[in-house]
Amino acid sequence: MAVSIDLKGKRGVIWGVANQRSIAWAISERLAESGAELAFTYLNERLKAPVEKATAGLDNPILLECDATDDAKVQSVYDHIKDKWGEIDFVVHCIAYAERDDLGGDFSATNLQGFRTALETSAYTLMPVVGRAAPLFGESGGSVITLTFDASQRVYPGYNIMGTAKAALENEARQLAVEFGPSNIRVNAISAGPLPTLAARSIPGFRDMTKAHRERSPLGRNINHKEVADTALFLLSDMSSGITGSIIPVDAGYGIVAL
């Protein structure tokens, strides 16, 4: 019997939907199925069409262009949301990027600009996305989630600078959880196993990652998008009211296995 979580009357902002194959879209679809009203941001005009295509079946979603590394533009998004909705109940941060040249090869060859790009996009953006959203949460607070990966703790050859970015992201999630806890705003991260998104397939060694997870995880398989989306739904609902500052693994148990 399927478990049903009702988000009717709840509203939230999704940062980072790139296309219909992304984890962010799987989460968005699950939230919409549960009755939530959604607003989406997209990076630039070039990426607008895929987001419009993905969200076409939803009930009047809000679409806003925003480069999340620009604090003023993040504020502009929330100003628009405040004018439209007044308050929000949740935020989903799924923003990550590194230059292709910095994925694969020697980690020590990462140059300063590549380091900045990965850290600013994949980690720093969580801070303004959460900090500037905080005034829009009502008296009952709400929930924020972001996406991380086991490479924050262990070395995955080819993932390189993104592992460093995910480690920073997780630390930020904990610090933000403490900062906004008094406002009853919860901040958590989902650490998903490797999933075949368009972005993931460009990572050298991605097939090796999925093979290792499939062969070594206690469940003996890879996870799927729905499992991540279901976990996101739980974390964004009142059912997870006692959870904050946590990194929730959705990895078929791979992270507990040493050998």
C-alpha cells in the first residue's frame, strides 16, 4: 500500500531543474503529485525551454530566470515570490556545476578558476538561497533540502573538485540548520547514490560508480529517481518535523559497507 503525504496548500521554490531526466525534476513531480504549488528558477534563456517543457503539465507553475551565484538576482526571485504568494513552505536546492576539464584527470591540476566555479555554484549558492528565503517562511517555519553525494567523504576517481564542493555543501547545511532552527526552518541534505542523469553521464568513471554500488550495496542494486523523490517529499513534509542538519543517505546501503 502506497504511503500518501498531502502537501495541498503548501508552496515552494525549486532551484536547479535542468530537464526531465534530472533528480530535481523527479522531486518536483513528486511534490506536484502531492498537491504542492511550485515555482522554478532557470539559469538563463538557453535553459528556459527545457524547463518549460518539463513543467508544461503542471498547474500554472512560476518560472523565473536566475543565476544563483548573484545575490541580487536571488533576492529578486524571492521578491517576486513574496508579491505572488506572500509566504512559502519549502525550498529545494539542486544546483551543481563544475567545468568539464575539472572532472577526471589529476585533482591537483584543478586551477583557481575551476575551484571557484565549482565551489561558488555547487556550495555557496545554498547560503543565499536559504538565507534570503528565510523571511518568507511563516510562523510555523518550513523545510529546505539540498542534494549531496558520498564523494564528500570518500574519493571517487573522476568526481574530483565536486567532492570538495559537496563536503562544503554538507557543512553549510549543518550551519544553516543551527542558524535558522529558532525559526523552525529545517535544513537537510539527501546523499543519493549515482543516478543516470545527463550531467552524471559526463563524469569520467560514472559507470564504475554505478557498478560498485550495485555489486556492494546491501540491497544489491542501484537506487532510482523515485526513491530520492520520495525521501525529498518526506523531508519537506511535517512528518520529518524533528529532523534537521542531517545527511540522509539514499544509496541502497552502500555507505555502510567497508569491503
